[in-house]
Amino acid sequence: MKPKSFTLIELVITMAVLVAMGWMGISALLAGVDSWSMFIQRKELLSDGRMAVDRMAREIRMIKNITSVLTADAAAFSFTDTNNNNLSFTLNSSVIERAENEATNGLLDNVSNLSFTYYDTNNSVILTPAVSPLETNIRRIRISITLLKGASRQVNLQTDTWPRNLK
């Protein structure tokens, strides 16, 4: 009885099938790793963005009085708080800068857009708010930011804040 053996063609076909299956497995694994990496980066962007937006809203709520708004345009907001500190928020390149009494710190990076929208007592948008030394007509401020990391990792955040002493 002659022992069974494989022909060269059968061995080559078997190896080709194994290589193809291995390639598909590695491709699936790499796609999973890429998805996980994108998820982690998006989560970090969202976490950092929320922290910055919450801090901005919290500090803006502490405006001293109706004559304490120093600058109020779509790209920058500055005011005097209840502790007589001059605070401002602006976008410089891709960093939201927070200035307190002329000392500037980066609050958040990877920012592609920062905008402020101002509302009056009737919830109507104010295009040109009154600022110091006049009494401001701002009653609510909407902060919107867009964070961008890489080509496809974009996060949009928005919050509204009602300053306590602007009544």
C-alpha cells in the first residue's frame, strides 16, 4: 500500500489560502486598532473641550455688574469678574487663550473655531452688544467651539450661560 502524499500544487494552493486568510485577519485586526485609536482621540477631545467650555461658562457667570463687559464680539469676550479680575477669552491660532489681568494661559488646543453669540432679555441675538462704559444689553451668552484633530476627528461643543449680575 502506497502512503498518501500531497502534490506540489495542493501544497501551493493550501499555502495561498492560508496566506489569504491571514491577510484578512490582520486587516480586520488593524481596522479594529484604528477604530479604537479614533475613539480614544475623540473621547480625549470631548473631555478636554467640555472642561474648557465649563470653565469659561462658570467664569462668565461671575461678571461683576452690567458695566463690567469690556469686549463682546463673535471671536472674543472680556469682562471684569466679582473679584475685580479682568478676564478674556480669545482664539489664537488653534489655542483658546484665557487672560487674567494680562497673564495669558492656553486653556485648550486643537481648536478650529471659537464663537460667542449674545442674547438680550427677549432671547433675540444681539449683533453689536453694548460694552463698558455703557450698561450692557447682554443677558445670555452662547459659547461654541469646534475641536479638530487630524482630518476626521471633529467635535462640536456648545453651552449657554446666564451671567448672575446682568439682570
